[in-house]
Amino acid sequence: MTGEVDETTMRRVGWGYPVRTASDACIAAIEAYCEQVLTYGRDRAVILSAARRDPSCVLANILAAHFLASKNPSEASGFLRAASVSFENATLYERAVFGAISCLVADDKDEQLALNRHLELLKAFPKDLLSLKRVQVLYFYMGRPDLSLNIVQQVIVHNEDQSYIYGMLSFPLLELGRMDEAAGAARKGLSINNQDLWSQHNLCHVLQYECRFKEAADFMEACSSSWNSCSSFMLTHNWWHVAVCYLEGDSPLSKVLEIYDHYIWKELQRTDAEPAEVYVNALGLLLRIYVRGHVDDIADRLKLLANVLKDESTWHVEWLIDILALWALAWSKETTKAADLLESIKSRFSVLGRKKQQLMQRAILLAEAIYEYGRGNFHRVFDLLGPDYDAIDFKMIGASDEQLDVLNEVWFIVLLNIGQISKVIELVTKQVSKREGAPFLWRLLERAYSMEGRPDAPLAGEKAKTLEASYF
């Protein structure tokens, strides 16, 4: 029995697919959860009420299991069992969702099988944007924006009136460097719903890449009133984007630190904050400030953050957080904790499956290198990463191109410190050819030219100064 015909015990979710339940409240909670995920809302726990409203609803239980999988695995297992018990009475749609998600929450987690099942699910049920979002998240952590784009393009014809689909289209496009198309998709999403946070975020990405920093900051600040109910990550990440824009301009550093203090760090005061989601943006911003030489201005903030990161419960939520935390702990002279975290990362790697190990092998090298960078061992960083290092090859740590940029900036500073001046000039010149309007790249050229005694150092400095003054 699939329950496809008995209308008294069946309801439909927002995109029209049938769900076995007689509870309108259960369906309402499921739909609220879908909205929360797609809008990066902070009330995603609403899915737990769906399962309470109807403990036999397979869709409610499997979505609850997925929500809890990283937060409370034992409780997630309970919801997975509840979904399994009612599986025979589930609709075909629910069975497909169960099959796809169960691979992600079971003890023997299998991401590739989960991907395969999600792709099958979306062929049969292409309006399920929540499942599409899960697929894109999986591809993000595989560093495969090409595959992420493919799946969106397959289902978009069924979702042309949905704003969220255009944000999902925009992000892989910008990750693939197709900025005009990415901007067009984001603007399409915003034309349907101007409070679509993911489309806002993606348009900001494009503007930043094109070095339209003032325009990007003005746009995001104008949107900021719509961020009040979004998750800790999205709130602090959007403000991180604004701060990065200000960092490129001629505005005082105090403006950047004001954003850090009042819109990133202050988020931790909220009782419903997700601390790890704050730490990733706090670390990313402080590292950008650090590589620009403003060490004394952030020393107290960095030590405070490092002290929090000594708590091992903050470890292994995200690869990116772990890698940035290694730098913060090492620089703050929390040597023992930094070494412990590095060893714990290596232990975590050792229990991964073979395919996952192949994907994450370079991430281990990057972790070691960032640890050594924090300790000031620049030659060791070079030895670990090798002369052909490019941060763009490390998407598998769960970082966008914009988040990875700072790891290239670290690399340029390392090369300058070990005397690889011509290499810096070569690499930064290549970057400038793509983003001529980025002032910090010109500052790096100015420094490299000066170290080589080249007469064009002042010209690079003037270029940087002119650009900085034009932005803020």
C-alpha cells in the first residue's frame, strides 16, 4: 500500500506531492521547515513539531532525522527508526525522500549513494526544492559547482515561478566564473521576491568579484533589514561580505571592526545562536585583516576567539572552521591546543572512506600549512603546499571562491617572507589581469616591486591608493 488514493489520510506539501498524514498541523510544520531551509531561517527546529503532530508521518520523521543528524545523532536515529516503521504506509514521494536522506543519517553514511538517490528523486519529483538544496550542499562540499549547475538546469523548467530556484542557479554559475549569468539569475530571483537572501548574497558575490565594492556594500546594507530572522551563518556571512567590501576601500579600519563587533561577534549573545556558524565568519574576517598587516588592531579579538576555539566541542563542525582555527590557535600561542586540533583532524581523516580520503587528502596538507603559518614557519608552509599551490583547488573544505581568496593572500605573504618575490609578481599579476580593481593586489605588487628595487613600485602604490579612494 502506498496510500496514493485515500484522501482522508493524505495531504499535499507546497509543491504538490502527496504525504501520508491526516494532520494539517503536521503538513504546516513541514512546509514551514522547507521555507526556513530555503530562506536560511533560524527556526528550522520547527520540523520537530511536525513529527510530534504526527509521529507516524514518514516525511516529517525523515526530515527531522536529517535536521538533527549533526546536532544530536542519537535523537536523529530515533526519528529515522520512526520513519522506517511507517515506511510501508508512505507515499511514493515520501519513500523517495526517505531513501535519499537515510543514506546521510544512517551509521554507515554514504554520500555518493545519497547523491544518486537524490538525482533519481528529482527526476520523479522535480518541484522538490528542499531535496534540490540538499544535492547542492553535497556538491558544494565535493567542490563540484558544475554538477550543481547541471541538476538545477534539469529541474528549473518545472519551477520557473519560484524565486528560490534562481538563487540556486546563480551560485554554481558564479562559482564557475560565469558572472553575467549569475547576476542575471540572482536578479531574476529578486524580481520575484526581493527578500530572497540567497539571491541577495549571490548578487553581492558578483559585485565583489567585479570589484564594485561600494555598490556591493550599499546593496547589502539596503537589504540588511530582511536578515533579522535568518540563521546565524547567513546573518554573519552577509555582514562578512559587507566588511570585506569596506576592507578594500579607503574607509577606516574601525568601520570594519564595528561590523565585526556589532554584527558578527554580537550574534553570539543571542540564545538561539549557532556558535560555529558565527566562528567561520569571524575567523575569515580576522584573517583578512591580519594579512593586511593590522595585527595589533585585532590582537585582543583574535585571542578572545582563540580562547573559545580551545573548546573541543567547536571542532569538526566544518573543515573550513578547523583550518582557520588552527591559524588562530597557533598565532595566539595556544600551541598545545593547536597541535591537538591538527592531530584530531588527521584522526578524523583516517576513518573516512577511501573516496572521501582521496578528495580530502589535500585538505590535510592545507591544515598543516595553516598551522605552520600561524606559528610563523613560512618555509615549512612552502614545503607543504609546493610552488603550484592555488587556493581555488581546495573547494572541498566547504568554502566559496570568495572565502578561499584569503588563503591565496596568505600564500602571497608567505612567498614574500621567504624571498620568492618573482613568484609573487607572477601570481599577483595574473590575479590583477582578472580583477584589476582590487586594491590589495596592487598593494602586494607595490611591496614586491619595492623588494626587487623596481621603479614601478610607486605606480602600483598610486593605483592602489586611487582605487581605495574611489570605493569609500
